[in-house]
Amino acid sequence: MKDVIPLTEGWTLRHGQDQLPAQVPGCVHTDLLAAGVIPDPFLELNETEVAWVGQRSWTYATDVSHDSRHERTDLVFEGLDTAARITFGGREVGATRNMHRIYRFDVTGLTGRLEVNFASAYAEAEAVRAVTGDRPNVYPEPFQYIRKMASSFGWDWGPTLVTAGIWRPVRLEQWSTARLASVRPLVTVDEATGSVEVGIQVERTAAGAGASLLVRATVAGETVETRFGGDEAVLRLTVDRPRLWWPRGYGDQPLYDLDVTLLDDDGELDTWHRRIGFRTVELDRSADAKGSGFTLVVNGERVFARGVNWIPDDVFPSRITPERYRTRLGQAADANVDLVRIWGGGIYEDEAFYDACDELGLMVWQDFLFACAAYPEEQPLRGEVEAEARDNVVRLMPHASLVLWNGNNENLWGFRDWDWEPGLAGDSWGEGYYLGLLPRLIAELDPTRHYAAGSPWSGSWDNHPNDPDHGTYHSWEVWNRQDYAEYRANVPRFVAEFGWQAPPAMATLRRALPGENLAPDSPGMLHHQKAEDGNGKLNRGIARHFAPPEGDFDRWHYLTQVVQARAVAAGIEHWRSHWPTCAGTVVWQLNDCWPVSSWAAVDGDGRLKPLHHELRRVYADRLLTLQPSDDGLVLAVVNQAATEWRTVVTLRRFEADGATVGHSRHEVTVAARSVARLPVLPELVQEELSAKEFLVADADGVRATYFPVPDKEFAYVRPAFGIEVEPVPGSGGMVDVVVNAHTLVRDLLLQPDRLSPHATADRGLTTLLPGEQVRIRVDGCGDVTVDDVRAALFCADTK
């Protein structure tokens, strides 16, 4: 059996004449930060003070002493960031230029000093650009010339912190005769039978060449084995009536241990273990009268995907632990999300990410790592792209949660719409990857899954790449230029990106900008706003609906949260009401990589914005929504549950002071996974609703409200409500904040972090009618008074 020796101890980082302690896995920035050489780049304006780090070369070193009883010793790096030369015992053993690959070097007989010398990523990128020629991109940074996390060069939500380091584990592997070089399980289900075709490749030592080997595979109590003399073998296992893996909300997520063992006549040589799930995934792109669709079909069940986009959870990804993945993905599941798209400017995530998705029932849409740029297809990049894709397809394909491979983010769209084509003058720009190399690799390595050439993409050049009637669609005109009501202007087949910004939680701002007199345009706030005209768009979003907050930062902060939540809800409610024409929404974005104003639902410190709570509402199985249409107001009753929804919907027309001026009652039956669209009765809308009126629909605890005019035009009665604070017996410090409404109270929000930086609340924005009560459970706030709570409560009115 092979021996594995982790190399995690004793590393140093050379900084001038100093040898600083280094953590492996880690990166230069985190080591310099731990040594007190640089300030925390997440705080204040410190990002600009540490820009020099990305411009320098760096050397990591440790002393390695080992003995071996084996024929071969390999030095294995799971991740090097990025352009590096490795010397061991005074001999150069290899060089790398790709952050996204696993590297293995034969170091048999070597011992002593191990050094990893990293070139500046800028220097490497410029050297490649000199070979390939210039290409356009959306940011003035050379990220498309180096196979590295693109967003480390900065994005419209991220800082420019260009990293270097040994960012994933490193080890010595000592082995004899042969080892398992790769294992590829192809999992299929045909009626009641599950099949696993296990393809293996082995690497042999010189002494092991031609030796007879035995490979054995076991799953669900079934075992097969075969003897072979070459470098490849295939084993086929069948499982009778396996339990199927389902996305969350559709069923359970049973996982089966798959074990592969390589043996010779003397015993075990190597083992491999993963958990797999049995399920089928289809992608229905069939054409119809409305265009061509993009619908995921899991185990024969058509799915409206309730998705979020995922970016790296830290600009220093070596800091992301399995526990942090579990927390963040748990937050996605708590918001009723069932699909996570891993965006193409980040990384192929750690195994712990996909393990958590397997267990939580979160479908994974995996981008290949190309984003918002024209990518050269010449060497040295082309070979790196192929090797990277092979590495990661084989590594990730065992995961049941992985349902789709996607070629790139916005590059096909960019070629057509962002003036790239004239300047390219026939030069390569990535099309050969997205429409040639990558689909061929998927067909070869992972034919059980579908591949999409890009997002957005209409399926072919016959249609515009971002045509809402075909394939996937990115909706950014609304955030950039329009009011969120314009989300209702079309019904795309699948909305793979859309979103609206808001700042992070107040406690996050206070930590990131200590001592700053916060204002929308204060220095730290502007520095932690990376979007083009981001604050202008935030302010215009507020101004369309509310009176200006006039220098009141607390109210500005609250109103940005309200508009973000309302905007995303407006899009999702509209598009869900048009299922099955629209088959999914993927909100930009779930998470942040540092404290910043952004589109995220969970901020850079892990705090939930009101948007997160709103996602939980609009992504719930059952949803009511009142939608204006060309034929008048429509009540959509959305039922994504597995069972029929038989209910009574009560519709009421109110005046601003809470008086009921109209009422109707409807018995409604909605089949499972279906939507019923009902015209609102004429007696409720026989004339236009005025600025003094609104509608409310209720059914089984689910509510929809409809206000016909912006808040600044609505005749609010000044909100009035009572507050009580009740300790929760036996809870260890939880309290219930009980609010009793005396008037209409719209978009009531308790911001728990204003009570304590560690506090959380179980509700976001809540609208109450006169006489209604809401109970908000708060954890981690300590002893608080009614006055404390009142200072943390906000609601919409004409102020």
C-alpha cells in the first residue's frame, strides 16, 4: 500500500532578507498579514496599500527529510497559484503556470530543501500576452493570459488582490508497482436498475511494467473485479432498484459509497473512495412556438430551477474551510435554493463544496473558468486549458449534485455585443474552446452530463447569444438603466443572471470602516463599491420609489435593502408565474468575497441581508403573486410542491388607513409543479386602484400584496405599532420581538446586527395590516430593551 506524507509544517516565506513563518495551504497575503507586514486589505482603503504584493515574486521553502520502502516517490501539489518553479534537493523538478490543476513530479531519491518560486502573476500574464497578442476584456487587467482565478484581479464586486502561494495541500506519495492515476465513474439509471461504469487508468513503475494487476470495485453491496496487464480497465456494476438522488424539495439525497482497490499478488497497492448518487439529468432545449427552452429534467421530473450564482467566498480561497462551505450552502438551502451556479471567473471549488451540495440536494451548474474576456487559444494557454478541464472533469464527475457543465460566462455575448469582433481581426478569442474543445472533452470523459457552450447562449449563432426567447438569458439592463418593474417586460426561457445591489449589514460596515462617518459617498463606502456608477444606480433605484433620505444614512441603508429585496422578488415572482415557459432563475449572487456593496444576499461577513429572507419567500414551493398584464391584474397561484394545492384564496381591497373596501373568495386547485393564473375579479379592480388603495391576497398563510403606485405617491397613514420584548424560556438568550400593528406597516425590518454584531433574526421584510401581529425571534442579542429594538426597526412610509 502506498504511503502519504503531508507537507504542511515548517514552511517559510522569503520577504527581502527575512524568512517569515508561512502556512500551507495558504497564500502570500495571508502570511504577510499574519506576520504584521501588511494591514488587513479588507479594511478601510488598505487594498490600495498592498497592491505591491501582486507585482513581486515570492519563494516558499521547507526542509523535507524522508525515508521510503517504495520504488517511487512523487511530490503532489493539489494547487499552486500560479506560475512557479519547484526545486527539491537542489534540482529543478518542474514548473507550473495554472492555478486550477493538480501537479505531480517524480522526486524519487530526492530529499533536503524544497523551494517553490512564484513569479508575479502580472509578469507571467504579460509574457503570455507578448506571445499571443492582445485581446479585449471588460476590466483593465490581464487575467485572460494566465490560468488563475480571474476575480483576484478585481471585479465589480471584488478587490484587486493578486495572490500567489501553495493554496491547496501538498504531499509526498510513495508507491511501488502501480497506482490509480484516475478513476471515472459513469453513473446511469435505466428504469429500476442503476449502473456504474468505472474506468480506471494506472501508472506503473519501471519494475511494475507488464505486471498482472487486479482492480476491484464495490458499491451498494455489489462487487466486481477484473485482472489486466495494461494501463486501463473498465468495471461495470449494477444495482437493483437504487434509491434515487433528488434535488432538495423533490425527494431525498441518498448517497452510496463507491470503493475501488488496486492489487497485485502481494496485496493492496492503492485505493480510491467517493460517494455517488443515482439519478438522471436531461436538458430539454426543444423548440416551441415561443422559441427554444432550457429546462432541467431530473429523474424525469421537469424542474423550475430556484438558483443563485456563487463566487469565491473569499478572495483568498485557501481560507475557506469545509465548515464555511457548509454554512454558506446551508444558507442557500435555507432560502429554498435548489441550484448553485459556480461562476466562471472563480475557481473549481474544493471537494467539500460538492460534498455539501450532494448532501443538501443543491444542484450544481459548473462553469469552466472563462469570464468576460476574449481568451487566446494559442499555446501556451491551449494546452493548459485542456489539462485543466481534464483534471477537473474527472475530479468532480462522481458528485450527484453536478448537473451541468457550462463553457463560459458572457464571452459569446461579449463577442457579439461588446465591440470585440472588429478589434480581433480574425484572432482567436475562445470560441474554439466553447464550441470545440470543451464539448469534445465532456463527450469523452463525462457523457452522462449535458454541456452548454456559455451563459448566456441561445444554442447557436442563428439567434442573438442573449435572446430571451432561446436558451439562457442574462438580465442586466434593468439594474443598469431601468426600474425593477421592467423585469415584467419579457418572459425569458431561463434567467441565468439578474440582480440588484445593496450595501452589507451595518455591523459589517462598522467592522470594515472603523471610525468612518458613514455616508453613501464617504471615502470607505465609495472604495467598497466596485460597480460602475454603483451608488448612482442605488440612488436612482431609491428615487423611483421613495422620497430622498436627505443625508440620513441609516434610512438610506434601509431603503437600499428594501429596493434590493423588492427588485429581486419582482423578477422571480413574474418569471415563476410563467412556468413552464420560464424554467429557472439564478440570482446574482448568493455570497461575497469581502465586505462590499454588491448584489449578494449574504454579505462578506456572512450576515444575511433582507434579500436572503425574501428569497426564502419567493423560492418557497407555494407562492401567491399579483401581476399586472395586458389583460389586467392577474393572481398567479404557484405550486411547486409535489402534491396538489387545493386552497381558498381571499382577495381584499384596502384603503391606506386599513379599511376594507372590497372582498372576494376563490376556491382554487393547482396541480403539483404547476401554476394557475386567474384574472382578478372586476369588482375589486372595476376602476384603477388609487394612491390610497392596495390589494392583498391570502391563502394558507401565504400572502401577496399589490401597491399600484410608488411609495412616494402612496397616501400612507403614519405607521403606528407597539413593541414588546419577550425572553424565550429555555433558549439560552433568545428573545421574541413582538410587533402589533395599529396601522398599515409596510416592509417592517428589524436589523439584528444593530442590537449586537452577533445577533440574527428569523425574518426579514414584513408587511402588517392593522391589527396584525408578527413575532420576530432574535438570537445572540443579549439583554435588550424596547428602546433598543425601536432604534433597530425601520418601515416604509413617506419620510
